[in-house]
Amino acid sequence: MGAAAFAPLARRRGETTLEIETKTRDSVKVVKLKGRLNMGVALDRFNAAMTELLGEGHNRIVLDLEEVPTIDSSGIGMLVRFLTTTKQSGGTIRLLKPSKFTVQTLKKVGLLNLFTTFEELRQAVASFQ
């Protein structure tokens, strides 16, 4: 039995893998996330991708959260940690199209004001200029 046979079971348990796609727009890194940003494999993948970007000296980042339906407290903690790291190196993180759930969660824990959010990629990238 191949690994694919176990995929439906993993999805039922909420263990879907977070997909991460990175591209560059006008010297700004755009990181598109697809899936839940929560503790486990998803957060490990996000941590690895962001650590790699920051290690390469990228500190102007747009996180595209349009396809992230939910984020847990571990995900929020990691967002804040990476925001702090980018700011310490003279950059920042902008959020693109965060879901209603993500906005409400960040607002509830008093952290929404730390992030600048945008509904259009063009505007998010231009905000770094």
C-alpha cells in the first residue's frame, strides 16, 4: 500500500500538508500559503520556509493568506516571531488577504495592529517602496 492510500485518513485527522509557494515581485518575497497554519507538520514547513528566506537575507515579505482558512495559537506565535525577526533586520511582513477567521483571531488576541494587511498584491508590494 502506497503513501497515497493514507492521504484521505490524514486529511480526516486534519493533518493536511501546508503548501508553500514563494516568488519575487520587485525585490519583495511573496509567500503564498495554502492550508491550515497550525501546530504539527504545517507549522514545521512554514518555519523551515521562513527561516530559509530570512537566512538568505530576505526581510521584505508578503504572506498571502487567502487560502489559509484557519490559524491556531502556535501559528500566530510564529507569525509574530518572524515579524519581530524581520523588523530587527530592517524589514517587515505584510499580510495579504487574511481570512475573516485569521483577522478575528489576531484581533481577539490583540495582535492585529502589529500587521499591515492588504487585499491586493500590487498594493502590498508597493507598500515596501
